[in-house]
Amino acid sequence: MLEMDADAAAELRSLRARAYGPDADIHDDPRALRRLEELERLARPPGGEDPEDVSPAEPERSAASAVIQAPTVDQPTLEQSEDIARPDPPRSRRLRWWVPSLWFASLVVVAVLAGVWTLTTTLTIFTPIQRDADGHQVAVLEVDPDFVMPQIFGTTSPGYVGFHEFYGLTVVATPGSWVGGYDNDGKCLLLVRTTDIDDDHQVVNGPIFNGCSAGSFPATVELVVSRELPDEVRERFPEGSALQFVLDGDRVGVFSDTE
């Protein structure tokens, strides 16, 4: 058996202090455990007793058995200790680990709640509105090449377009500036009763129904069939039904909410 030198003996004493002392922590260091067992075997005399720490009346206990076999609890062997879960740390260590963890978790909860609050205050949650069908198309009004622009509209420039008459209604498209308050690049659709146009006095003796485009939305006019409309319209469509006129480039689509 080889004898231990002074450095090895000092290392053995240090490892024993980590194994048996009040601040024992060697169970967290598998490499130190293996080194302690190695030094224990090196320091063990042929008779099997440790000359420094084992008395003649007490059988030798290796550092590995002292650490792994506690007086009151059976522990696994040294070879098994590396393959299974290690013992729980002392209660004070568990507390030191839980306190910062709980603090960090509380910060996460606060951040999440703050995010939810910001989201609910900046977004409006609403139920989508389901639009009904656009109605049944009943006509397409093309540009009337023989149309004579009423003087009430004041011009015959290309921006002013007249369409074929629709059951006693004169249909005209004008620039948005004619109605006023609209973008000059926009378009407006106007419907008047043909019999109400007075060219001599440049007036319309009745209602003017109009609607103008807005961005990508086309100029649209929607009417309820009533006594304000010509008799021809009321003969063709039931009173109380609705008509919709939609400007689509150089034509006008006409829709009805009845068959």
C-alpha cells in the first residue's frame, strides 16, 4: 500500500470536513465524493482502519458510506448516487431559491396584467355586422350619346355624363365639386324627375336625389319607392320597396330589394 504524502493528507482532511462538518456540502459534488473515497482507500491501513479518525473499538466507516448512509435514513450506494435524483437541499437553501423565484414570477404576472390592460384600452372589440345581399340587379344604364345636359348643371364638359332615362328619372354623373364640399377627383350621381327639370329658369321643381363617392366606395343613391318618385317607377316597383343606383365608370347599375 502506498503512503499518503502531506498534500494528500491535507486534501483528505478538507474533504472530510465537507463530508462530516456542520456545513457539509459534498453531496452536491460527485467528483469530490469520488476523490474522498479514493483518499480513504489510500489512507486505510492493511488492517482496514483509518489511523486518524477510527478508534480500535469502532469499525471503519469510509467517507462514502458515512455520507451516503445516514444514521436514520437508508441511502443508495455511491455508484447509484450519480444516476438518481440528489437529496433535497436544506430548508434554508430551498427558501433562498424560492424567494427570488417568487419575486420573478410576480414581475411576470404584473407584466402580463399590464399588457392585457393596455390591449383592452386600445382595442375595441365588437361583433361583426353581417350585410345582406346587395339586392337583385334590374337594369344597367348606359351613357346616352344623345343626352342633352340640363342647363341647371351648367356645363357639357366630359366630367358631366347623362345616362338613359329610368322610368321617368333623369340620371346624371357630375364631378364632386358640383355638389360642393367634395373632392374634385370624386364623382357624384344625381337623380331628378324628368318632368321637374325647367330649362327656361334653370331650376329643378322637385327633389334631387344624390350621392357621391368616398375613396374606393362608388357614388351610390338609394331610394324608397314613394309618391316622390314618378308614376312609372311606382307602376314597375311596389311602393315601400327600395332601389339602389350605383355609378360604375361609364354605366349605372340599378338594384331592387324585391323580385
